[in-house]
Amino acid sequence: MKKRSWCIATGILLFCFGMTDCRAADVVLCFGDSITAGYPTVNEGYPVYLKSKLDSASFTVVNAGVGGEDTLAGISRIDTVLAANKPKYAVIMEGANDVVEGISPSATSFNLQNMAQHAKNAGAVPIMSTITPNSQSNYAPENYNPSIVNVAASNQVVLVDTYGRVINDWKNITTDGIHPTRTGAQIIAQGFAEQILSMKKTSISSIGSSSTTSTSSSSDSGGGGCFIATAAYGSALEPQVVLLRKFRDLRLLTNTPGRAFVAWYYQASPPIADFIAQHGLIRLTVRAALLPLLATAWVLVEATIFQQVTLVLAACSLLVAIWQKGRNKKSLAQ
């Protein structure tokens, strides 16, 4: 009888311990190139830091990065990786090598779209990313990002603007202009962690609801958000683009009408920017058209109070002179 009671008690304890571990952690698959995999002698990949930023009891992070991989190679292996890991979330950040190899922006965005669809077919929630900067030579990932933003929005795929998160300090958080240091990798990981935790929370709070949570995007998308200026000047590092980005952050995003305009701009401008980037003459025309906006942005963002007052007085004087000239002509006519 005692032996039977001991067996029952043991069974109950084993059952209880089993119940505490019965809920499998959500698998987060990080799929990409060397920025994901980690680069020898430079840093560990961002998934190392992503794991520390997520609740380790609720998430398992898998690093499926392959150094040197472009999106064409990524397409060929993603199904195998998805089948092996069965992720709940699939972070897809590739395209940096496409820029170096000269693969067209449209081909890159198309390949990323296919990867996201493969993730959906495997039951995972895809999370796309803009391409990180490249300060070596004349490579310009910012010419690719508008297409990626557009594809993510068109296919209702979550987008994290990794480019926008790191561009302002890129030179200080990389050792070779391409691969992030530990600090850079942590910044990248933070962007994905925020999105995943937000989706997890929303998913839990909306159980039983018919709404979906897979159609969000970051508040700042591709090329630092200044799509048309980036396409016109060829790089988000150009001073004109930096100035317009500061104008957006300091003047537009601080009020309701400005935020509404920026939200509309993010939706409407990516395909326009993609077209501009492919035509040299149109790029020159857009640069000329942006001059009044650049002048206004400089006055509102960079100019000192003294300079602003001087410009206002000069403008008023010019208007008075024009008015006076018109009045004199009218008097002579009479």
C-alpha cells in the first residue's frame, strides 16, 4: 500500500513539473547575412543581444545568418531553415550583399517579399527590415530601402526600419563601415525586440478577436524616412538629406498636422522615390525643386535667432519695396 501511494505521489509530482514546462517558448528565427551571423574579429551577430532583450522563458532565438549571402541565395535555403526551426516569428534582414553585387532594388525587394511569403506559408509571422548603411565606396542601400518599404506595406508585412535607427551614428558603431560593433548590434536587436514584444502583447490581448497584428510598420522607414530627397541626392548621408531629416524630426513630428503629413508621405512617396532613383535627369530636376524647401528647413532648424530675425526683416523690406514700386507705377499711370 505504501509503495502504491509513493508511486501515485511521484506521478503527481512529475505531472506538476511537466505542466510548468508544457508551454513551448516562441521561436524567433533571425535570417540574414553576416550582420545577422556575426562577423569574425568584429562582433557577434545581433541575435545574441536580441535573446537578452527578450524574455528568455518565452522566446528562443535562433541565429540562421550566413555571411556573404545575397537574397537570391536566401530564397534557396529559407524553406529548409523554416522547416527545421518552426518559428513563431521570422526576422528577415538581407540585401546588403545585393547592393555590393549590383542586384537591382526591384529584384532585391521581390526576393524579400518571397521570403516573407515563405515564412507566412510555414506559419510564422515575418518581420522585414530595411538594409543597413554602407559607408564604403559608392554603395547606396538607401536607394533600395524605398522599394522594401513599399513591398512590406503592400503585403501587410511588419517592417522595422533598421537603417533609420542606426544611420545618424553609423560611423561610430561600425569598424569597417559595414559591420556593426557590439553597440551597433545592440541597437539593431533593440528594434526587433520592441516589435516582437509589441506583437506578442497585442496577440495575447486580442485572443478571440478577428483583427490581425501583422500589418504594422515603424514610424520611420527606409532611408531615414526622407525617400525622395535620398533618391535625388543618392545617399542619406548627404547634408541636404540630413537637414530635411532634422526638419522632419524637430518641426513636423512635434505637432499633429506635421505627423499626419509625415504618415501620408511615408505611404505615397516610396514608389515615386524608386522611380526618381533610376533616372539621372529627373534626379537633377528634383534637386532643383527641393531648393525652396531646403532653404525653409535651414531657416527653421539651423539658423540662429539673429539670422532668423535678419531674414524676416530683409523679407519685409523686400515686400515693402515691391509694394512701393507698384504704388509708384500706379501713380505715374494716373
